[in-house]
Amino acid sequence: MHLKDTPPRSPDSIHSVDGLEDDILNQQLSDEDDNEIDDITSDYEPAEDDDDMQDFEDGLDIVTSPLRDDAELVFTKHTGSVFCCHLDPKSGNLAVTGGEDDKAYVWETHTGNVVLECKGHRDSVTCAEFNHDGNYVATGDMMGLIKVWKLSSKMLVWETSVGDLSWMKWHPGSNVLLAGVDAGEVYMWKIPSGDCKVLAGHGEKTEVGVILPDGKRAAVGYSDGTVKVLDLKAMTVLHEVRAHSGCLMCIDCHPDNNLLITSGADELIIFLKTQNGKVASVQRAREESSTSVNSGIAEVARFCQDPSLNIAVTGDLKGEISIWDVSREALRKTISQGSGLTKLVWVKNSPMFYTGALDGVIRLFDARSGDKQSTLSGHEGDILDISLASDNSILLSASDDHTARVFSLAPPER
């Protein structure tokens, strides 16, 4: 690091496990003890022979502009692209990163020192996340090997293999882990026991998933445009709708539990009611003229997590950001950040949000006005993931440039 300045495919049936239901429904969840180069111009005539030309080139000074680096700390342990990152939910003092080098590391955000090297992965680590209280960290690779580590003992407490992994998420209030795989199944495990339930697929890849804020339901998006709302206690489908004509790209739930936002390869933004699975509104991914033939596919769709702010934001790889009025389910404003958007996180209890982009720059926007507030530079490759500390004090980023960076943040105006 560099510190600046100081199982095989499941059967068609659904398996049940005694005791897992109580963990999902119980909202008083207890903590477990297992807790340009610049252009150069010169008035000269080309040399007539190669030796003269070489002499000229040897004497030419190349002037470069140094890249501004706003990071407090640069983590350089990975030897390939860093695909995922997450900050521990308690204090943000620990980070976990996973990368193309088949490695995952847990490390201190103030020193960069490695606390735990998560060994044993056999493919790129694309999922890495702390559980709700920071006692466990789960890592998953593209081949579907998932490992869970207990941080207090730095020991591996559980692992499984499920086939090619699409996504993985911890339950927001209990030690329950969900994952979706390319074959179409959705798995749910109680950690550390490994008690498991499986929702059989319908022959389509699970692309995205989100656990609703109530902790009792989840929503899953598939490659054929289907969205399913699940009951986590019974691991059954409550509602199913063919929302998009193309692959689901992203999905999120409003903090009031009642509304989903999805984006698809059909270039549509769809609002769905979680109570009945009905489509509430269908919108273009961003504003377009009547003659436009391509409005862009939204790679990101996120609700503001402050319930008093009925705002959602979507963004695409063309750098277009759309701000939505959720109460009217209508487009409020479209802005361009100048580079393709890859990730988005909301500032807690605020209308501000950070974006990660293909140009390696992180930007802060105000969703009320659409104005850019500030930028964070330093990366020399695409931003692939970002994570914000629970107290909004630091931001962690992962990049194609083989590094993760920690940025110290000034509190944004609200």
C-alpha cells in the first residue's frame, strides 16, 4: 500500500430448514458471539538522416502533467483489477476488496495494513461484503466458491460452491447470506451453520437481487426481464412479472418497502409495486427526442435512502444521469457527468450522491439541483466499485488500475 503524506445445481423443489424462518422474521436480531502527455511543437525541419533525427529526439524533453491524487491512502496489494470493495458498517476502519488476481483482503483504512488475506479462491473475486454488524465477511468468486470469515478469530467458518456466481448480499439485520447464480437458482444460508434454502430457477440467469428494507422479502431480476418478489421465510415467489423485454441491469427498493425501480437492456426504467407486483410506471431510461434511436441503457438505478426525499437516480455508460421524482414517477432532470457512470452511492440522510465513472473520477452531485459539488481524483482506470462509511467520513473505491483508494470526506452541505 501507499500512505500519502502522513454445490451443484439444485433440484426443482424448494428445500426448507428448521430455524431459518425465525432468523428472517425476527426484527430484534441479536448479535452473534461469533460475532498527455502535453502536445510539443517546435519549429524544426526533419533531419535528413536517421542519426540526426535520433540526436534530435534524444534531446527532446517530454513534459507531463501529474495526475492529481486526492486519496489519503492507496492500497496496492492487488495485482489485477479490483472488482469490489466494502467498508465495515461499524466504523469504516476496515475495508474488504476483491480482485482479478483471485484474492480478497481485509485491511485497515487508516494504515493499509492487511488484517486478513482471504485465501483459497480459484477465480476472480467479484463479491466481498461485511455482514450487518461487521463480525463476518463473505467473499465470492466467479466460479461460485463462497467463503465466510470470522473477523475476531480471522478464521474461515463456512464455505460452499454453487456454480457461476452472479450476485451475493448479506441480510440487513441477521447473519443470513443470499446469492444468485447463472443457472437461475437463488440460495439462502444461515451463517455460520450453513443451513440452506434454495429457490429453483426457471431456466434464466439471475442477474441482480436486492433484499427489501423490511428484511422479510427480496426481489430478483433475471436475464429474460422477469422480476420476482420473494418471501424469505418460505423462500417462495409472492409476485412474478415480465417487466422488461431484455435483461435486467439493476434493481433497488424504496426505503418504505413499497416500490421497486428496475432498469433493463430494453432501455426502460420501470417502477413496480412490491405489494402486488403490478407495474406502476414505465419510463425511458433518459430523456430523448422523437427522432432518437438510442437513449442508453441504465447501468445504475438507486433510490435515495432518506424516506423524506422521494428521489431516485439512474445513470448509463454514456455519462447521462437522470433524476426522478418518485412521488410522480416522472423524470425531473437529466445531467451529463462527461464519462460513463459505473456505480452510485447516496450520502446518508442527504440528497447528495457520489458516482464512480469510467474516467477514474468520483463526483458528488446534489439531486435537488443536479449541480456537481466536487470531484475526487487519483485513479488511472475505470472505477468499478465504491463504498461510503456509515458516518460519511470516508469513501472507498476500487478500480481497473489495480488499486483501491481511501478518500477523506468533508461533510456535504444538506
